Amino acid sequence: MYIVHVFVHVKPEAIEAFKSASQENASHSLREPGVARFDLLQESEDPTRFVLLEVYRDKSAAASHKETAHYARWRDAVEPLMQEPRSRILYQNIQPADEGWG
Amino acid sequence: MYIVHVFVHVKPEAIEAFKSASQENASHSLREPGVARFDLLQESEDPTRFVLLEVYRDKSAAASHKETAHYARWRDAVEPLMQEPRSRILYQNIQPADEGWG
């Protein structure tokens, strides 16, 4: 699997707009064949901070995601909502193993 | 859901020992009724850094986890393997909603 965690810090007044745009993006992304999970979590102690947990079958699936219309819409919609540029960490899965992602 | 991400930085020589102890802990934890997921990921660009993605049904399930024998074994096993104290961030789920965690 090819796993990307994207850390987003939004403006306080943009929390709901960010959630809405990201849920729309997640629902479309989950229909991509190379996407195993596309979770969105909000920090309990700072609701302006979010993490997207993107689990792709492989690196090419991550590249394909960036070519979709829903990704482009999300990227443009959230750009003015952020307090600072988003950051990312790449991960490999130890648990579950590749066959455990459904 | 009550979601905890635990960030662990291990000594370079302790990577395999940490993975082994953590996979053992994950397999037991997944049998707890209040645990929905218990993933272990390793950073692609720094294999000494890991994140545990612990998804509990509620806060009391997280407390119950800390009372198990497998948690105590894991805590004691990984203590000497770490470069620095582990840190954690609490999250709430936006996507999937509560009913989407199986």
C-alpha cells in the first residue's frame, strides 16, 4: 500500500467549509479503484487541525487521484481556507498487511 | 469514535523488535470489543518513526485497553526501544461516520 497522511490547518471560520469540501472529495475518492481508505479526522483539542488518511493500492493510484476532477475541485476549494500550507508524511503499512485492506 | 494516534520514534537497532512487539499487541487489541481498528504504519522516509492508529468505539474502550495484559506487555517491551517519549493526538472522525467503522 502507499499511504499518505495530509495535515491541514484551517482558519477558524473555515472549519465547516473545509469539512464539507473534504467529505465531498472523500466520497468521490472512495470510488477510485486504487483507493482503499480515505478517512478525515479532526483534532479533538484543536478543531482547526485535520488529517486526511489516504490509503492507495500503490503509488500510481496516488498519482491517478491527483488527475481527477474531484481532487482539483477540493484543492481549489480548500486553498483559501487554510492558515498555512498543508504538509504530508508518507507511510508504509505494517498492520494490516496488504491483504487486510478490503 | 474515540481515536488516538500515537507517534513513536525508536532506536535504529530496535526497528524490528518494535514492529514485532507492536504487531503482537495489535492482534490482541483487535479482539477487544471496543476496538474498531488498530493500525501500525512506518514512515517511508524515516523507518525509525511509526504511528499507531487506534480507533475505539468510545473513551471507556480506550481506558479498558490500558488495563489489558497485552497492553502492559507492549508498554514494557517498547520502553527501552524508544529514542524519546512517545506523543499522542486525539481525533474525532468526520469520515467515516460512526456507523462506517464495521
